[in-house]
Amino acid sequence: MHSGSRTLQAIDDALEAQYALRKRHPERDEVYDDHRRRSAALRADGNCKLDVRYGGGARCLLDIFPAGEGAPVLFFIHGGYWRALDKSYVSFIAEPYRAAGMTVVLPGYDLVPAVSVGGIVDQIRAAFAWVVEHLKPDRIVVAGHSAGGQLAAMLALDQAGRGEGPIVGFVGISGAFDLRPLLQTSINHDLKLSTDEAAEASPLLRLSRLPAGAPLVPFLGAVGGAETNGFKQWTADLVTDWRARGGTATYCELPGCSHFTVLDRMAETDNEVLRAIAGFLA
């Protein structure tokens, strides 16, 4: 098979167990329902601007939970393995960050198979550019959960490649930082990634391709203590490589949290992620 092949590879049972979480977590629908309910309640409070269009795709909309003129921005990207969920599931995380003085922006994006993973990366770049142009924050922390962690990492690495920009920190919550193992899982039946595309969209590889001395923003890699070793390794590897290239990076396990309940921890009024983000903005 040549390196760019789209031929679906055979499923590797060991990789499937590490990364394909639907069977492992039958309770996830209950967690999602709780997140949906809490998110709808926060949006119903009305102190937000919903479905602001930033691009042409059906889901190229963002929600803004403002903290006032000139506030720094937390740009938080939802997960779902690029194939599921939307921004409305994660509104509930906004409140403690807004209370700490941050405007929270939650971008949506089109899902596979309507667009490719690379196309989603480009949509998130467009959403980020909209925020820079229209909100004009002087400080932004980019963050995301799962697939959103991959997307946030690509924004932080874009800035490292440019050499400057408004991002002052990056937070990956249970991020998918190397897409190559997914080629041998059932997830790729939806993603349809070629070998080349998986490499191109992998923050771990993108980091290794940066020019020497490219300035990296501080990075917090957080992962649930009850997650698979595969997800823990993704975060640990990116933290290690970030440090090796001269960046500041911290690995943090959130005790007892699964891949899905880790967001509940992030939404608590005082938690490790909130403290880290406040530190990046200080």
C-alpha cells in the first residue's frame, strides 16, 4: 500500500480497544444528555450571542459568552472524533471561565464525511481568524476536548510557525494528537483518512516539522485518570515533545474522570484547567 492510500486498513483489536470508546462507555449517552441539559440552561440565561456565522459551511457558526469589552478569549473546540456532536453540547463549560473574566467562544464546524479532517482544520482556522478580527482580543487561550484538542493544537502550531500572534496558551483535554493509530480502527470507516492525511493532521508530527527555535506557547495536557492508556500516551507524548522543543508543558491527570466526564471537572468553579488558563492569561 503506498503512503497516500485511502484503502481501509484492517482493524487492529488492540488499537480499537484504546481509541474506539463507544463500546467501552455505554453510559456516554447519559453524560451527553446531562451536558446538553446544562448547556441549554446556560444559553437560556441569555447573556450570549449564538450562531454567529464565520464561514460558508452549514455548521460554520460560533457561540460567544462575553465577559466585557477587551476581555481575553478562551477559544474552546468541542470533540466527537470529527464525526459527531456540536458546539451546543459544551456551552455548560463557559460559566466558570466567564466568571473569571474571559469571553468564551465555542466554534462549530462541519463533520465528516461532509468535509475531510483537513477541511475541518481549515474551518477552525477561519473561526479563529474571525475572532481575532471581530473581537480583537490581545490574549487568547486555545483549548479543546478530544478531536477539539487536535484542532486547538493545530492553531497553536500555526502561530509557532508564524513566530507571533495573540495565543498565550494551549490546553488539550484528552486530545487526539497522533491520528495514525486511528487508521487501524473502525473510526476510520467514517474519517476515511489516507496515511498521508493522518500524518498531516497529527500535531505530534507537525510539532516535529517546526523550524528550530519556533516559539511555543505554554501547554497544559490534561487527561482523565480513568481513560485508556492510548489517550494518556497521546497527551504524555505531546507534552514530552513540546518540552524537548523548548516549550513549557505540563501533564495533568484528572482523578476518576473518563473521556466523557473530564468536561464535568473542567466546568467546576475551581479546577486545575481553570487555574492553568488563568495563569496563561496573567
